[in-house]
Amino acid sequence: MGRITLQKVQKKFGDVEVIPPLDLEINDGEFVVFVGPSGCGKSTLLRLIAGLEDVTDGQIDIDGEDATMVPPAKRKLAMVFQSYALYPHMTVRKNIAFPMRMAKMDPAEQNRRIENAAAALNLTDYLDRRPGQLSGGQRQRVAIGRAIVREPAAFLFDEPLSNLDAALRVGMRMEISELHKKLDTTMIYVTHDQVEAMTMADKIVVLRAGHIEQVGSPLELYRTPRNTFVAGFIGSPKMNLIEGAAAAEHNAQTIGIRPEHLDVSTTAGQWQGTVGVAEHLGSDTFIHVHGVAGCDPMTVRAGGDVDVKHGDTIYLTPQAEHLHRFDTQGLRIA
Amino acid sequence: MATQSSRSAARIMMAPAVFLLLVWMLVPLSLTLILSFKRFLPLRGDRIGERGDGFGDFLLDYITGFPTLDWVGFQNFSAFASSGAFTDAVITTLVIVGGVLAVSVIFGILLAMLLDQPMWGQGVVRILVIAPFFVMPTVSALVWKNMFMDPTNGLFAHLWRAFGADPVVWLSDVPMFSLILIISWQWLPFATLILLTAFQSLDSEQLEAAEMDGAGPLARFFFIALPHLSRAITIVILIQTIFLLAVFAEIFVTTGGAFGTRTLTYLIYQRVLESQNIGLGSAGGVYAIILANIVAIFLMRIVGKNLDR
């Protein structure tokens, strides 16, 4: 079980309100990702749930019980830190055993759980090494192992992949996703990387300055962003936001069109511009187009076989059904 | 330092320093060694430098092994070791070293923990804490002796009398305790400072992880903080031992070696300057070197392996 409910949770550091009163429901077994730019309060929110920070006001319920004043160790939550926070003087085995040792668990049961976790995480050969002798990915797995053996109600991940290189990050991303499918335990995952959010989450919580901008499944957020912030944050490359006359034509303050929803032509189209940089990725081509009124540069995602060079004139036509319209407050017009 | 030429260049450039260090160490060491096998009682008319008083004359005497002094073999060594004062002095030395180490490490950790807490005026407090280290040993011993421990005018005497108790005559009733107190007061800042920097380098996420893993404050201290400090503690113990084995001024100023506070260093001083027996004192000096090495080997065995990690 791992149902976590935040009711009017608020956090202030002195006079600075980091998290204004906020409500959030996290269901049992859900993979929830908190995503937002750095400094948006996502890590603080996670630490509030973990109990490492005290809430200024409001209530945190875990499995229907008020846990607001419960110390972190008693909340049945396990956390994986950004720095992994392994104990450097202990072997991998002792690191993983530490929470069970603190709980004074039966040694035979401890060993059984260590073996299971090590087997699941490919750590069996490394049990007698110290963290200093492991690679980044292995340390990451030890940290996860230490969390698994506690059999917690929910896992909390604080930017766990940000210290890994790009290739390893993709691998670990899948391992964590698979772990979630296998354990079927609630996971709360903090990241600033919207790709991680899109690929892993059941539910994404987009935060800005402590406010929840939108909650929803990855595709909901991609298809119907509630405002211009979510529109610009989710999706890669970013959505093109166009203001001015082009937006006014659609009775909106701002219109948004994703790079993949623009048709490219060298002869005719709705908007005309010149190619700035064309990034050929093989499968796709990202073209940065200058000179379109209201949005400069405009990014276009075209097929890999599009042959354009710097300085070429290009015509773009937005696909009408994929056009997003936003009003003066930046909110979506249905 | 990869190529052959850069390695040899480095050797040549280091040579003067190595040479200076060797001379610095070897001259006094060999002088002590030679004299420890000689009868040298200046008051009984033993002389070196019969040829004259110049440096060249001394150097010639030194190189030829002081031919004017009688070679007595191991007589100085057996005389020094067979005196009852010798074993007492060794034990006293070890008790003082051990006592001061225990006090400065334990209280150093506690003080460092206290100073690591965020508080108002942290910078000033830290400077104040390190202050005793800047006071000369002679001065601090005099301050303790006259200001605190004096049985009639000392602050402790006033304090004791305020509660109606008889003042303790610190330096003669509990001389070892008093000495350890004085020397610890001087060395505590050093230990505190090194341990404080170690505390500050402790990753707070590790402590938080331990907290989430269910470790209480005591468990966090013993399982996380203390192992993290082990290297710093090793350094404190090694450095302090080196200096504490040679502690002298504090004893000279307070008890003058009386009441069982005569350390090996102090015994050597008495043999050389009070008994005017340089040969005997030199033999004591050689014993001091041996003792220091035994202690050093033990320390390296016990705590030194912490440095390898």
C-alpha cells in the first residue's frame, strides 16, 4: 500500500514561501514524476513527503493516516538520493543491510533480502566491495537495493540519474521503470528532465515556483497542455509559441504548434522564413527557421531526407488540428 | 614526472632539501649516539675541544669521535635503565600521552559537533576556541598554576571555599590529573579544529539517508559520523603523540618533576643539567628515541591503516 495525499501543504523558509498551499493525490502503485525547472520546489516537496523537512502548514496522509508529524524512519518510505548517499566505509552488503540492521531484523531474513535484491540488481558479484570501488551506475543500483530491502510503501527518487552519463541514464531509466512494473509499489520521482518524466511516468506533476501547473498522464500533457508554461516545458524540441497577428487570426493571444506538427515546403506555405541551423540527426532533421512573425526562431521537425541548407527559403504550414490556443493569461482555450 | 629526464631533474632539484634534512637529523642523532657511549662529566674535568674553541676544532673532535673522552661501552645505558626513576618516567610519559590523547579526542569530537551547529557569532567563537593553541606552553602552565590551581589565591580554591570545601592542592595532591588538564587545554583546540573540518565535510545526504533508514541520533553518530571522522582522529593522534612525548615546559613550570610527574624527557634534562652527566643523559636520549619508535609502530599498526583508505 502506498497512497499519499497532500492537503493544503505549505512550506516557508523564514518569510520565503517555497511551496504555497498545495493539494495532491498519489494513488497506490502509481509512478508519479515531479518535473519543473530548477528551483521550482520539486525537491522540497519530495523532502516534505519524506519527512526530512517539516511542513509549515497542511497535512500529509500516508495510507489514510496522518503522517505530518511522523519522523522519516516511521513513514515506511525509502529514498534514493541524488548523490546516492551510500555509506563509504561499509561494503555493499552492509550498505544494503543497514536499514534492516537498524530495524533489528532477523539476520537470516536480512541475508535472504540482500541476496534477492542483489540478484535483481546484478550486484551479487559486488557485495563485498566498498562504494568507492564501484562505477556510477553500480552505486545507483546499491542505493536502490538499500531502498528495496525495506519493502517500503513508496519509493522516493531525488534526481537519481543526474550524475550518470547519457547512455547509462537511458539504461537506468528502463531499469527503474521495469522495477516499478515488477514491484508495483508507488514511486515518486523528481527530475528536471522532461524526457525522463515523459518516458517513465504514469502521472506527471508539472511544478513552477511551488505551484502545480498541471497534473496528468504524459500524453494528456503533450496533447492538451493547460497553459503556455506546460506547453513549452513538455515535449522536445519545445513547442513554438507564436504571438501577434498570426495568433489573432485564431482569436488567441498566443498560439502554439509543436515542431513535429508543421508541414515543410520549399515552394509554398502559410509562413515564410529562412533556414538558420539545420540539425541532421539521420532519422529527423531539426530546422531552426528565422523570419516568421511572432516566433523567432521557429523550430521544425522534418523527416531525415529533407535537404535544406543555411540561408534557404522555406515555407511552413501548421496542421490545424494540432494547433493550441492560449488566452491573455496564458491559459488554454478549449 | 613521467619522462626519464624530468625524473632526474626532480631528483637534482630535491637534493639540497634532502641533504639539509639529513644533516639536520643525523648530526644531533650521531652526536647523541657517540656521547651515550662516553664518560662525560664536565664538573669532574672531562673536556672536549682540547685543541681550541673554534668550530673547526669541534668538527675535528666530532669526526674523530671525541678522543679526549673515555669510551665506557654500555655503562651509561645500564646505569640509566637500572635507576628506579627510569621505569617510573616511562610510565608517567605514557600516562600523560594517553590521558591527553583521550581527553582531546573525546572532547574534541564533542566540541566539534557543538561548533558545527549553526549559531550566532560562529566565526568569533571558532577563533576563541583555537586561542589556547596560540599561548606558549610556559605561559599557559603558569596561568593555570597561579590563576586556577593556587591553593590559596587560585580561582578553584575560591570556588571550593565558596561551597565550604577545603581547597585542593592541585599540583601535589593530584599532580598527574592537573598536568593532563593543563596539557589537554592546550591541545584540545588543535583536535577540535581538525575534527570540525572533518565534520563539515560529512555529506548531509548520508545523514539524511541514515535517518530515513531508521537510525536514531546515536546510531547516526556511531555508524556514519564516527567512521567518517576516523581519518581525522588518526591524524590528531599521530601528530599529538609526536609532540606529547616531548612535553617539558609544563612540567618544568609546575611541579618541576616532583610528585611522580617526571617524564622521560624531564629525567634526561635532570641527568644532563642537574647531575651534569652528559653521557648518561645521552643514553637516556637514545632510550627516548626507542620509546618514541615503539609508540609510533604501535600507532601505525592500530590507527595508521585508516590512512590507507
